[in-house]
Amino acid sequence: MTERRRERIDRGIKKRSEDVFALASWREMLYLAGPRLLPVALVLFLPPLLSPYWQKVMLSVGVFGLLAVSWDLLAQAGMISLGQALFFGMGAYGAGLLDRYLGMPPFLSLPIAAVLGGLVSTLLLLPVLRLRGIYFSMVTLILPLMLVRVIEATKIFGGTEGLSGLTPWPSVWVEMYLILGALLAALFGFRRMLAADYGLVLKGIRDNDRSVTSAGINIYVYKAQALFIAAAVGGFAGAFMTHVYLFVGMPVFALDYSILPIAAAVVGGPGGLAGATLGAAILVPLSEALRGFGGLRIVFYGVFLVVFIVAVPEGIFSFVRRKYHQFERWVEVD
Amino acid sequence: MDRVDGVDPVDQRRDDDGHPFLRVEGLGKRFGGIQAVADVSLDLARGELLGIIGPNGSGKTTLVNLISGFVRPSAGEVRFRGRRIDRMPPHRIVRLGIARTFQMVRPFYELPAYKNMIIPLFSPRVRGLVGGKYGDRDAVALDLLEEVGFERDAFVAYKPAGALPQGYLKRLELAKAMALEPELLILDELFSGLSLAEVASIVPIIEKLRQGGMTLIMIEHRLRELFRIADRVVVLNHGRKIADGPPAAVMEMDAVKSAYLGAAAETAETSDPETEAP
Ligand SMILES: Nc1ncnc2c1ncn2[C@@H]1O[C@H](COP(=O)(O)OP(=O)(O)OP(=O)(O)O)[C@@H](O)[C@H]1O
Ligand SMILES: [Mg+2]
């Protein structure tokens, strides 16, 4: 008696592509390049097809994508951030101040605010770099909330009013391709960094810092570097948004900027930055699409989050990647 | 391999200026109510192989943690080639040339064995020697693993560390420390959990290291195997040094016998200051 069963097989090319080998055909080349070309193609060709409203959503995808990549980077080095808003807000205020008080054009204030924001955030967290696990996380959670109160109480940087009337980007297309280009650059650039020996050290610190220390490596130097990179990425997103909103104020330290990136990374699958990006590309539009539900929006959003996490615990990206590298066929079994 | 010659030329040329290679003086460590190490002094000469033995919980690992900087002493000092190292953070001590293995091996289980070698090869102590380009370290890693007995054709080095048997994990641990090109290598119970045959296959690696001029400290419970290769043995009991001398002589001392018998029979309090050997 025979019965039929579905059999799952790894494509041989997956194994081979993990090492150096000669590509045999255009099909194999496309097979390998496809997953990398797809996001690039989406970024290039999708925005012009969208309505102005969904174009704004796309901007948000870029911003939250960067924050999620930044979060994932930190997580790779064993630092779980609950305060991405700190990085975002630092960059946002940096750009606002450079614009208002130095009259700096956006293209200058963006990189400078990103670096300065990264530096200030790193300096603020330097004293707690030695804290592990939840203790470090708690500090990242509290810092942005504290800063809001500081701004409110001391009335610095425009106080509760914030700074408005700032310089916009030259056009919506500059805006769009700048943030999406930055997201792709961060995604591919830092993926590469994590795959190199440097990234191995970062992950080593996460998994077993004793082992890294006993290699003569100062783990705090590496943690600080990872912190700076992640904070600068988050700061970039903030500085960018300042010139989109033409305003910077206390809301840049809001909890949303801390929580949504984590949700994106978890839903997409933390670890390789691609999951975080994919997560942002799913969750941000989803949250917009649910606007029709009014007050119940957050409930439905929460239900979706739970479903994702329960149904695909490995993360959507890992799931899709696994499927991409497998094919299925029916076989007869006795 | 000529990597040994390349290490820290300045350091190699500078002699120890008459300082002992390693000097431990009055070292002590208290954990709450437990005196884990008490007033331990010892000297170690360049090229020597010192064994440290003692019953469970006698403070051997703590002594090594104190020397390698993973634990701050509550008393005493450690000098390496004349330089005080007891206040240094552990990564700086490694850069001076003291490498160690851990009693509990904890590799990166999901990484292939040879990728586990990348982190020590990324150490500031040897980074310059290996070349910076992506992938260069892999070749050195495979060479080192072959030296400790990962047969090259068997592809064991490519298996995830989590899939390796204890014997290979111990070899990996040894290779990681060797990758640092240390001058002093401290091995904490490298032989424990290994079969006689496995120990016999690791001993030649250690002997080869010694021929290269390496100074070693080995903590061991496998006394028979240790005594064959050690020049000198220090015995700890309840954190105190109760004996120090050539293996054969040390095992004849009454204090040592009673310490081991006492530990075996679970009888109380054997460390008596009067019986302390010179
Ligand atoms: N970090 C620590 N905190 C508290 N107590 C500790 C710590 N490390 C060691 N101890 C205690 O110090 C004593 C000596 O422990 P140590 O690990 O140095 O012994 P050991 O000689 O290496 O033993 P074994 O042969 O079992 O490895 C033990 O009583 C142990 O419980
Ligand atoms: Mg021990």
C-alpha cells in the first residue's frame, strides 16, 4: 500500500552559496540576488505609485525601519534597549538646534545631528554600560522620559512649545529617497559588519562576555562602539523627521519611538537586521490600515502582534527565508 | 608557523630585569564568609610547568581567577615580570601575555568550531599578526585547531561547537588560549572529563608547547597524568598553600596525604598551620 507525503528539501544552491563557488547560470544568480534586489526595487519603484497619504506612511516605514535596525544592532551586542526614543529625540533636537541657532541647511544638520546625537546618547549611557540585562534596559527606558521633564521644567530648547518653522527638505522625492536609501544602506552595511569578524566579537559579548574578555578584548570599548553606531542610526532618523515636521518638541521622546521598533524587530525576527526592516515594513502600514477601527485600533493591532509572535515565533523573515531555500514535492511512501 | 617569533618584539627583547617571571605574594580572597584563598605566596620561573592540586573547593580556580584578573584580591599582590597586575582588568592582563582556559568550557555552541577561534584571533595581542582582511583568520584558526588534534580531513572543525564531544571542546578551549600567543598559559582542569586515551593525546601538545619555551600552570585532579609532566606542584587546602615542591616529594608529605584523605573521607578541618610545608 502506498501513500503520498510531501517532502521538503533544501535547495543545494543554498548550501553552496554559503561558501565561495562559481555561479552556474543566470537562474542561480537571480536566485541568490533576488532577495537582495527585491527591497531595492521596492524602494525605487513603489513610492511613485502611492497616493500622497501612503507616501507619508512609506516615510514612516523608513524612520521606524532605521530605529528597528538600530535596536537589532544593539541587541546583537547584548544590549536590549527600551529607549530608542532617546536616540531619535537626540538626533531630532540636534537637527532642530543646528537649524534654528546656526542656520544650518538640512543636508548638513542631518549627518552632524546624527553623529552628535549618537555621541551624547553614548555619553549618557556610558556610566551604565557595565549593567547587564534588564538593569541596562531600565535605564534606557527611563532616560528619554526624564529628558522630557527636564525640557519641560527648564524651558530650554523652546520648552513645551518646541522649535517650529524649521527648514524643509527640497522636495518630497528627496525626502522619500533619502530616508529609504538610508534604510537600505544601514540594512546592507550593518549586515555586512555583523557577518565580519567584528560582528562575531559583538555577538560574542552577548553570548559569553567572559570568553571575549579572556581574549584580551575590552568588552566595554566594543559595547560603546555598538552603542554609538546604533544611537547615530536612531539619531539620523530623528534628525530627518525634524526637517519633515519642520518642528521639534517633547513628543520626539515619546514611548512610540521606543516600543514600535522593538515590536518590528520581534515580529520580523531579530538577529540579522533584515527581520527588523521587514517588521517595520509590515507593522507601520498595518497600523495605518487599522485606522478605520477608531478606538479599537490598538486592540486589533495588539491581536495582530500576538498572532504574528505565536504563529511565527522565529520571525517572519526567518520563516520566509527558510521557505525560499526549500522546495516541496510529493513522494510515494510505502 | 613563524607566528611565535612575531609576537610583541619589544616585550621579547626586554628581559625580566632579574624579576621573577611570576610572583604571588600573600594573596587572599574572601567571598562573604568563605576564605577561598588565604595568604598564598609562590614564585614561578620562566619555562616552568607548575601543577596546582587540592581537594574540591580548596581555592584552585579562585587562585587562577586572581592571577588572571577575573577576581580582585582582598589581600596580597601579583607581579608578572616585575609588574603589578593584581589591580589590572583581565583583558589587559591577557595583553601582557597571560592566557587561561576555563574549567567549565562554554563555547559559542551554534558557531562552527573554527569560528570560535576568531575572537581570540581578534585579540589586540595577535590581531596585527593575522592580517586584517575578512576570512584571513579562518585559515589561522584551522591551523591552530589542527595543532590541538582536530584532524583536518575529518571536517570536525566545521561542525558547530554544540555538536562536539567533550574531548574536542577541551581541545578547542586549549586552542583558543594558544591563539593568544601567551607567555604564561594557565589551564584549569583541562583533563577533567576526558578518557585516558584523550589525555594521552593532549599531553604531547603540552610538551610541545614547553619545548617552545612556554610557562604553564595546570590545575588538575588527574594527579598521575599531571605528575608525569609537572616540574613542581603546589597543594592547596582550604585556600591555603600546604605544600610546594617536586611531585614525588609533595605526595610524601603528611599534610598532603591527610588533606586528600580528609577530603575523601569528608572529615572536618585538616588545615593546620603547624603542618604547613615550606
Ligand atoms: N564567585 C564566588 N562567590 C562566592 N564563593 C565563591 C566564588 N568562587 C568560589 N567561591 C567559593 O570559594 C571556594 C573555592 O572555590 P574554587 O572554585 O576556587 O575551588 P576549586 O579548588 O577550584 O574547586 P574544584 O576542584 O571543585 O574546581 C569554594 O568554597 C567556592 O564555593
Ligand atoms: Mg576549580
